[in-house]
Amino acid sequence: MFVGAAFAQNAPEKKTLVVNGRTAAGAVVQIDGHSYIDVDTFARIMNATVSFEPGRVILTLPAAEAGAKPGRTAPGLSKDFAKAGIFQLAEMREWKAAIASAIRSGVAEGNWLVPWLNDYRVRAEGSLSQTSLAAKTESDQKALQLLKNEFTNLGEWDSNTRATIHSLNAEQAINPAAAQNDPLLAKISECANFLTAMLVSGESADSPSCH
């Protein structure tokens, strides 16, 4: 009788395990204040695989649930924002190409550059406004700031190009190699590549090139 009473007092208490909304009744056992989980049951509700080796148990979670991917800093971007951002990048790519064309054109044609480049800038600015309206989540807002930084850097390169042409510095205005060695242009190009990959993947991330 005493043995039976002692066993009843120390009988393990079973509880339901809930993981991300998935439940498993009786999967948790409490003994002497400690909780123990049935490994096979846990692996099943997590869509994981489990294997047993001498001295250890190996539990492998699916890649999507094992943790965030490298470089990912926040939840994914909204679809509408990603779509608008990709269009925004296309407009800035056209603007960038126009600036490069202005450098190749040289000083002699500098008088018609201002209204021509202004058209590309206005289009890129209008697209940026539309992208801003599409930014609804915190991740969207962070990515939007990177797009704004890219727009600002492009505007600076545009201004530098106009100043170079108007200063009659023919060597830099005509020689494309001058633009190729421009650190600002290199930064703009690197940021554009990063933003394209980020928006296509739909994952919010960050890069020093966009700051």
C-alpha cells in the first residue's frame, strides 16, 4: 500500500505540446519538476527528421524553419512593394544610362543636356513616389530607404556630370574611362545589383553599397 501511494505521488504528468499552433497530446512528460519531450513526436509536428546513433540523437529541421537565411534582416517584402521597386530600379537604370550617354557626348553638346537629363530624373522621381505609396510594412520601409539612397546617389552623379561638362573639362567629359573609374558610379552600380536581387527574392536585406 505504501509503495502504491508513493508511486501515485510520483506518477509522471503528461501535457500537450503546442509548437507554432501544432499540437501533440501527451508529448510532454513532467517528472520531479523537469519536462521531457518525446523526440519522435516533436520531429513529426515540426516536419523534421530524427536519427539515433550511439550516444546521440540527431534532429534535422527543414531549411525554411531552421532559421533565417544569411543576410536576411527582416520578414519578406510585400508583393506590391517589390513590384513597384523593380519598376523604380528600371527607371533609375534608364537615368543612369542617360548620364553615361551625356559623358560620351562631350562638352560640345552640353547645351541640350539639361532638359534631356531632367526628363529622366523626373520620371525616376515620380516612380519613387509610387514606390513610397506601396511601402506598407516595416520591411518595405527599410527597403524603400535603400531605394531613396540610390536615387540620391544618382542625383549626385547627375550633378557631377553636368558640372564637369559645363566646366569644359573635355578629357573627363569625353573619355568614358573617367566614368568607369568613378567611385560614386561603382557604388551606384553595386547598389543597383543588390537591390535587384533583393526585390526579386522578396526578402528584406541590407548592403553598405546603398548607404
